[in-house]
Amino acid sequence: MASHIVGYPRMGPKRELKFALESFWDGKSSAEDLEKVATDLRASIWKQMADAGIKYIPSNTFSYYDQVLDTTAMLGAVPERYSWTGGEIGFSTYFSMARGNATVPAMEMTKWFDTNYHFIVPELGPNTKFSYSSHKAVSEYKEAKALGVDTVPVLIGPVSYLLLSKPAKGVEKSFALLSLLSSILPVYKEVIAELKAAGATWIQFDEPTLVLDLDSHQMAAFSAAYTELESALSGLNVLIETYFADIPAESYKTLTSLNSVTAYGFDLIRGAKTLDLIKSAGFPSGKYLFAGVVDGRNIWADDLAASLTTLESLEAIVGKDKLVVSTSCSLMHTAVDLVNETKLDSEIKSWLAFAAQKVVEVNALAKALAGQKDEAYFAANAAAQASRRSSPRVTNEEVQKAAAALRGSDHRRATNVSARLDAQQKKLNLPVLPTTTIGSFPQTVELRRVRREYKAKKISEDEYVSAIKEEISKVVKIQEELDIDVLVHGEPERNDMVEYFGEQLSGFAFTANGWVQSYGSRCVKPPIIYGDVSRPNPMTVFWSKMAQSMTSRPMKGMLTGPVTILNWSFVRNDQP
């Protein structure tokens, strides 16, 4: 029974790539220094997966900035403003596209589906010239092979690449991006030919747009693309990987009828209906199913017994030798390694699995299916699952009662809007067009030093309060001088708009090194919501009162909303 990982975090367990990138951008280190850090990270990731027993190990999932930008480089689709003259794309052009430079702006960045990762949006038009301009996929395959690790090279599929692109500046908004399919496929054929020549036996195309509601024209593009690539792919095993949602029935039908494709990867965590589809619509005979049963987007330990049951039901449909245990998506959306968490208490830690632990879970499930179940490992997992279900830290009776007592009318104001506006105007006496700002003022180096020293107990609470008070006073004065009507206190006491509140709520846990890439070198450390959430003490009143005492103008209270807190946290998987 085989195992597979869709992709892996590239920043490193202690954000090694982040610091190497920023050092290089600041001119403090050389390109060779950056490449050395990247080479070491890739080697350690491949070795880790090989040592864990993973059969299908991905390559080309590492990136210096973004995997879609890597594809843009591979295709030579560099916008004209970067004055690229051809040849292999180097760091200068690559990072100019990602970050801009002294003379031209960066390419646009947007969210990767519904994750908190952001990708660089390709800018294409009828005059875009495509050429094979980055050999990264092949060189990384060879690099792994030289270390004794045979990998599955991963490429963003041609159709998803085009569907995630936008018309370049000056190109009609209605321009049909899929009309470029015949222009990019020759480059894909060159890459495939080089990978074959290098000894690759498998290739993975990530086509996540297959989970979207596509029209018939877009679906036809998938059939056309992989039919056109069929002869180039001859002799290779081809995996098409989808993730983040259910695959619609029509897309499933189109995908599973492609002759050139050997295997299909599905997210069975966020795609429960896909599981029903496989069971009801059937699965093509002789093809592989890469079953994404281990969650790539959250930090909870897998319920191994439940996953094993799912896998056994799939085994009956696709056959023992055609079922591969996989992650639901790339593990880049989760933290790297639980080993580095020294401050989390042992109970909560026993409930968690970061990327390194998920690799082990995938292999344990594959071995169990093959009749080599690690009874001790499964028993420890079952005990952790039971402990989490029964823990009083997870269920708070007061919160349960309050939630149960909510009525529909609680979500509506008791007064109408005109009555509220009248009362507000009497109290606030604002002009017809009042002015305000969104909230936070710049966090200076000095401010960060004060917060850091207070956290490390190097300064007293009185010294900390005094420093923050001084900063609020400056912010209030600036706004009054500018004649702003509704003031803000500038939020100098806040480290992060989510973390600040989470640290004051029960039901939240915080990691020391649970970093996840947001874009480029930017990483975030999402809080973990493990239980019912409550507010033991006032959170913002002290600072708001202090700020209001400094002015006769209205001072806004600043709260991060609940939807943002949920979207920027690792949420519970034991409830909707």
C-alpha cells in the first residue's frame, strides 16, 4: 500500500528561508548564500519523507516566492515592464515580478482559493510570447535523484494556470485567457520531455480549478489540454491533483475519462461529496486513486481509525494495489513541526499534528492498509482523540448554555436605525461628513522593543503602561491637529489584530513556531481554537478609557471581528 504527500511547507521549521530571503533582499548576503539555504531545506524535506516511508515524494513544490510565479517563469510569461530580454530567468527578474523594483511595481497578488496563502497573478494577453525559461522543475528532480530520492515532479496544470490568470494592462477585460492554451502547451511538452529524459516515471499536475463550477467551454479545455499532451506523456504515470472542495459530478466525469491520466487525487476532508461520487458513479478500472484523507489545512491529529474505515471502503471499489494514501492538499497551509513547540502543554500537544507529523500519519495509514498496523501508534492516537472529546477544556457549560439560549431576535437591534442616528448625533454632534481612520498607526521599532521587553519581564508593568500611554498621547495629538472628527488610539499595545484578542480569550492556544507562509517571506502564526470561547476579563476597556480621557472628541473602540478571527485561526474540526 503506497503513500503520497501533495506538497510540503518551504519556509523551514524555524523560518530559515524567510531570513535567508530577507538577508538577500537587503544586500546582506549573496545569491549563493540564499541558494545554499534553499538546497539544504529541500534535501532535509526529501530525506524526512523518504525516512518516513513515503513512496510518492513531491519535488518542485519548493519556491523562493510562489508556485504560480514559478510557472510564469517556466513559461517565460514576463510582463514587458520588467525589461526581460530572454534566457533563463534569474533572481533579478523573478523577484522584480514578485516585489517590484525601484522603477516598476510588482505583479498583483491575490488569495489562493479560500486559504490565507497569496499567489502572484499572471498577466497575459494575445501578444504574450511563451518560451521555456526556467528549468527549476527538472533541476530539482535531478537534485533529489542525486540524493537517492526518486520524486514526483509537480507542475501547476496548464488549464488552472490560465484560469487563475488575468488580462494584462491594456488588454480587453473580456479577453479569453483559455485561447492561449495552444501557446503554452508546447512549453509543457518541453518540460515533460526533459523530465522523462532525467528518469521521472510519475508527474503530478495540480489542477485545483476543477473544484470550481466550470462551464462547458472551460471543461472542454481540460479534455483538449490533456488530449494534446497525450503523446508527450506516453510512458509516464500522470496524476491530476485537485483540492480544497468537492469536485462537481460533471468535472469528475470529464476528469476520469481522460486517457492520458493514470491517477486522480481528491480532497476527501473538504470533499465529503466526492467520496459519495466515487462510491455511486464508480471509479475507472485500472486507475489509481490518491485519497486525501489526512487534513492538509488544519493542525489536528488525524482520527486514524476513522480514516482507516474510509480507506477500507475505497479499497473495495478501486482495488488494493490502486489505492494511495495522501494528504487532502499541500501541507504548506499548516505549521511545520510540532517538535519545536516547547511551550504548549502536553494535553493540547497530544491533540495536534503539524506537517512533519502528518507525513508520519499518512505512512501509518498506508502500512495499516497493507496489514502492517502499528498497534501502539494507533492506540496512542485513539487515546488522544478520546481525551480531546472528553476534556472539560473543550466544552464550557456556560458557553453552551448561552449559545443554546440565543433567539433569532438577539441578532436584530431593538430600535430602528433612524432612532439610533438621532441619539448618536445628539451625543456626538458630528459634521455632515465626519472623518476618521481605520485604526492602527505604524508600529515603530521602539514600540516593538517595549512590548518585547515587557513580555520578557525586563521592564515593569508601570513602565510598560507609561510607554504605551505616551504613544497614545502622540497619536491623539496628531489627529486633533489634523482636525479628525472621530479618533482612534492607534493600537500600540497590540502585537497582531487576531493574536491580541485570542491571548485574552479562553479556548485559544498559541504556538512558539507554528508559522505558516502567507506570501513571499511573510509568515503568520495562526492561533489554535481548541475549545468553547469565552472572555474572562475586559479586553480593550483599559486602553480605550485612557485614550478617551485625553480628548473631548469621540474615541472609537477597536475590535477585530469574529469572522476575521475565525478565518485567521486554526479552527476546531469537531464542529461546523
